[in-house]
Amino acid sequence: MIPIQLSLSGFLSYRDPVEIDFTSFDLACIAGPNGAGKSSLLDAITWALFGQARKRDDAVINTQSAAAEVSLVFGYEGNFYRVQRLKPREKTMMLEFHILLQDEQQPTIEADSQAVLQGRWKPLTERTLRETEARIEQTLRLDYDTFVNASFFLQGKADQFTQQRPGDRKRILSNILGLEVWEVYKQGAAERRRQVEVEIEGLDGRLQEIVAELAEEAARKQRLETLQADLARLAQERAAQEALLANVRQIAATLAEQERLVDTLARQLESARRMGLDQQARRLARSEERQTFAELLGRAEQVQANYAAWQAERQELERLEEIAGRFRQHEKRREAPRAEILAERARLEQEMETLRLQQQAVDATDPQRAQLAAQIEAERTNLAAADERLARRAQLEVDLQAARQNQVEARAENTRLKPEMDELKERIEEIRSLESATCPLCGQALDAEQRQALVAQLEAQGRQMGDQFRANQAWLREADARMADLQAQINELSPAENARLAVVRSLAQLESQLQTLEAQVSTWEQEGARRLQAIDEILAQESYAPEARARLAEIDAELKATGYDAAAHDSARQAELDGRASEAEMRTLEKAQAALAPLEREITELDAQIAAQQQEIERQEAEHRQAADGLAAARAQAPDLYAAEQAWFASQEQENQLRMEVGMAQQKVLVLDDLKARRKNHEAQREALAQQVRQYKQLERAFGKDGVPALLIEQALPEIEGRANELLDRLSGGNMSVRFVTQAAYKDKRREDLKETLDIQISDSAGRRDYEMFSGGEAFRVNFAIRLALSEVLAQRAGARLQTLVIDEGFGSQDAQGRQRLIEAINLVRADFAKVLVITHIEELKDAFPNRIDVEKTERGSVVRVI
């Protein structure tokens, strides 16, 4: 991977947009004071490619920015790619991946960034973020860990391998070379072996079941023969029982036919009896009718006399009706004035009743008006209390808003103080951990007093920041409680406004009711009471409707002159009404005189029919009795059909049950052949699975640390050792070489075997010594040589080419000669890389490289200038 252009904004210390064009140099120094943002440029590259840096998620976003965005254009294997990654605060990350389309004007790797950016890009972005990141790793043939270990010499990680104990170096080397995957293979093989062993256990269980069933072969065949013999015997018994049942059913059918005949005769006899009873009832009715007619004929003279008297009474009533007709004409004239008088009286009485009800209603309002006045006074008190609660709530809301503003400011200050305190703590720890009197930041010599003064100054600054941070934290804790209390009080007073509205509505309703009642009382006193007294006097004196009273007196005088007797008229009307029954008796007498002879003839005919029907009933009773006696005798001699059917059902059930048992026994015998075939098949499967178990065990041993990984380490070590010695020869002027020892003798001299280790032995002019015996400057040269050798081997094994080398702070522990040799070594390996970036804060080294990228920290964040 060769960087072409890097653009970033809102990322870590870079707030404003920054762009770096890498096409103008192949070796450059990234310079600037500590904390300026030099290493953040490397973080931007790894974050854009893999989504990983020293920080993750929203932590990479500049505190003054809403989002972090990084765009990286790079070349790899003859192609140009562009990766754009955007992370808005508290939102989902977005990632875009493009490739530059090939054409005749395809720029070369030496072309400037503008020529590349102006080309046509084809998207390679997948459906999801994870799939796009996998596409990038597939293109580079590197993941984040491999990329960083191969290309970056990060602060404090150059000696990650050499500083380990000899016993742990093989494990670290295995991790660096990516050999931990073989442990995954080993676990996979073990898991597959356990699965196959579980299958073998299942097969063993099934084989045991099959063997147990095959041991029952003789018993099963004997059981089948016995059941078949019993089945033949039961079939014969069932056939005999079936023939017996058919005979019994024939007898039962004959009895059923006799039962139907007896039932038919019984129904005919019952019908004849009902007919005889109907005839007797008709004769009785005719006899009663004849007796009635005879009695009526005996009273014929009386009935005729009563009828004649009624005729005379009708004539008298008709005479009185004529006189009454003339009287009614005058009576109708009397109705109009009389109705007018009654209507006026009713109207006055109704009005008086209405006024009395109004008086009662007005009298009833006295306690109600007093109660309403008391309620109005109480509601006015409640209204004043509600106004006071609303004023209290408004003040609490002002206090809460002020507390929230203070809380936001305190949290913002603590957000700024926390990273500054962490950075200050790291500086203090780094100065305290010094073993020599050289500052790891500036490379200048420091004596003990100067270091102590610097530490004291930094600690004082840290305490001041910590005190402010803790004070803010304490205030925030108290603010939370205070704000919660204020919010609780506001919530408690929240119903106050609704309560005030309810009080206002209630007060308005009460006042309206009181005004209505008082208006009713005033209206009654001025109008209703006076009118009630006037009506009472009119009714007592009967002075209402005077004109109608005068007309009624004139009509009464005229009626008296007609001579009409209303009492005599009523008596004649009642006598005529009482005599009307004589007309009905006269008509019945005439009917009896005409119907008596035919009635006598009908009664004689009914007597003859009743006698004949009685003879028919006696005949049918004898015939039914004879049939019933024959049926009873046949039933006494007939066999029990139910018992015969039950016996047949029982024999059939036994036969069916035995047939099922025979079928099951046959199935058990037939399944033996299948079991034998299955046993043979299971045994073959078990042998195949056992062979797989043996193979998986061999794979587990091969994938273990003493298998393939050990062989790969043994193969890699000579390659790493050779490449490291080439570099170390350049760094030490041919005075140093390195040798890896993978086995060593135990301290216990009685043991003849060797222990696994990875010692690093260094040879120089003083002889051969272990790596741990060398000073910081010499050790760093060894670290650098081994680290670069590991990077090249790691990149080759990943199928990638190591085209970019980044060295972050590699000069602090070197003396002047060591720095010069390290610079010379970098220049010597410069041809092996397309880009070499060296990060340092030491002023005198800035001019040691042909190009420089200056990084500076400003109020707007970090800025970059390429020189």
C-alpha cells in the first residue's frame, strides 16, 4: 500500500480540513512538538482502511466537531483506490470504497495526486459496512494487526518481540507470524473428533439394541407358530358361533313380525273404542238438547206474554224519545255558555296552581342562595391559593433552567479536562520511568533535580486540573439532586394551572346560579304575588265569565216550559232494555218447535250405531288377546339373541386380537433379516468413523504447538535472522550480528532432553552475549533490525508487498553516532520501499531528511505543512 493523498477533518486533534500529498517525496520526516498530532496522521490511515486506531467510535471525533471524516487515496499492485470513512457523532458510520477505472491515460504511481483524483472512479462498496471492510482487507491481503506490525514502528512497540522472556518469544513470534490460526485448526479438528465420537457412541448403542433383538430369534419363531395354531382353532369356533347366531336371528325376525301384528291389532282396537266413545258423547249431547227443547215448549205461553209486554214498552219509549228530541235542542244551546264558564274557572284555577308552585320554588331558594354565597367565598379563597402556586412554579422553572445551563458548562469543562489530565499523567509517568538522564521527549540531558522539578511542576498543574475536575464532579452530583428536587417540585405543581382553571369555571358557575335565583325572587315579589291574590278573590266571588252566566239563565227558563220528565224517560228506557231477553226466548221457542221431530230420529239412529260398534269392539278384543297370547308363548320358547350376539362378538374379538398378535409376531420375525443387514451396515460405518477419529487425532497433533507451527517457526527463524543480520550489519558498521537459539539445556543436569526457548544472542567486538545484557542504544539497533526483518517476512507470508515503512519516535534512546547510523540504515533500506515516513520531535534531526511534514497545534486544532 502506497499513500497518494490523505484528507481529514474533525478527526482527533484535526478540527479543520487538512490534506497531505505524498506523491512529491519517497522519504520524509514528520516533525512537530509532542501532542501536536503527528501520530494522529497514522491513526487516520489505519482508521480509514480498517476502522481502527488508538481510539474507536465517537472517541475519534474532535471535541469541537460534529463528525470525523478521513479520505485516503493509495496505490497498490498497479491500481489506485480511494477509501472514504465518515463517523457522525452518535450516528452510524459510513464507508465508501472505489477503484480508479483503467484507460489509455492511466496515471503511474509517480503521478501527482491531482492526476489521480481527476480520473473516473468505480465503486467497490458492498451492501454493509462489514462486507466493505472485508473487501478492503481482501484487496490489501492484510488485516489491521498484520498491517500495523508490518508497516508501522509505533511508539513503544519496536521492542514488543525482543523485550519478552525467552520462554514467551516463541508464542509472540507465533502471533506475529499469524500462526495462532493453527490453534483454531486444532480446536476445529478436536471438535470434529468429538462429534464423530458422539456418532460412534450412538452407533454402539444401536448395535447393542440390534444384537439384543437378534438373540430373540428362536423365541420369536416359536411364538409365531403357537399363535398361528391358536388362530386356526379360534377361527373354527367363531364360524360355529356365527352359524348359531344366524339361526337365533331368524327366530328373532319371526317374533318381530308377530309383535308388529299384535301392535296393529292393538291400534285397531283402540280406534274402535274411541269411535264408540264419540258416538256415546254425541247421543248424550242430543239427549240434553231434546230435554232443553221440551222444557222451553212447556213455558210457551209465558214466553209469548213476555214478548207482547216488551213490544208495548218499546212503543212508550219511542213516544218519550220524540219529546226528548225537542228537549235536547234546548239542552245543546245550554252547553256553550256552561262550557265557557267551566273553561274560565279551570283556567283561573290552573293559573293559581302555577303561581303557588312558583311561590314554593321561590321559598325553597332561601337555603340554596345562602349555600351558594358560602361556596363562592370558598372558591375565591381557592383561586388566590392557585395563583400563588402558579407563581411558585414559574420561579422553580427559572431556577431549573439556570441549573441546567450550569450543568452543561461543568460537563463541557470536565470533557476538556479529562484528556488533558490523562495526557499530563502519561508525561509524568514517562519522565519518572527514565533510567538514564536523557529526556525521552527532547533528547536533552536532565539531572535528578531538574527531573524532580519538572515532575513537581507537572504534578501541581495536574492537581489544579484534578481539583477543578473533582469540584465540577461534586457540583454535578449535587446539581443532579437539586435539579431532580426542582423537577419534582415543578411536577408536583404541574396540576396548579388546571386546578386554577377549574376554580375559575366553578366560581363563574356559582355566581351565575346565585344571580339567576336572586332574579327569580325579585320577579315573584313584583308580579307573581300580586296576581295570586287577585285570582283568589275572583274565584271566591264567582265573578268570572259574566256574559256566559246571563245566557245560561235565559236557556234554563225556556227548558222549564217544555214539560219534559227526564225520570219517566229513564224508567221507560230501562224497562225496554230489560225486556229485550224475551225476544231471544221467542226465537228459541220457534226453533224448538221446528227441530224436535228430526232430533228424535237422530237419537234413534245413534242408539243403533252404538250397539253395532260395541259388537265390533268385542270381536277385536278377542282377536288381539289371541295374538298376544301366541306372542307370549313364542317369546318364552325363543333363545336369547343378545347372549348369542355377545358370544359371537367375544369370539370375533378374540380372533381379531390373535390375528394382530400373529401379525406382530410375523413382523418381529421378518425384521430380523433387516436387523442383520443394519448390523453389518452399522459395523462398517463404525469402522469408517473410527478411522476418522484416528485421522483427526493425527491432525490435532499436527496442528499443535509442536507440529506445523513449530516447523513454520523453525523455517521462518533463519529467514528473519538473515535479514536482521543484513540490517544490523549496516546499523553497527559490521560490528554486530544476531543469532536465534530455539533449544537450551535444563538447569537440572540430570535431564538429557532440551527445553523449548527462543534466546537472542548478540555478537560484537566483546564476544557473544544475550540480548538482555545490552544497553538501550545498542538494544534499539537490534530491535530495529529484528523488527524490520519480521515486518518483511510477515508481509511476504500474507501475500502482500511491504511498500510503506513508518518509524514513530525511534531516535530518543540513541546517541549521536547511533542516530547517524540509524539514519544511514533508513537511507540504505529506502530503495526497498516506495514511501518511508519518520516521526520525531528532535529539532536537529528535522534537516537530516530530504522532505519534512511539519505538524503544529493551534487554537483551531492541528495543522500540517509539507516542506
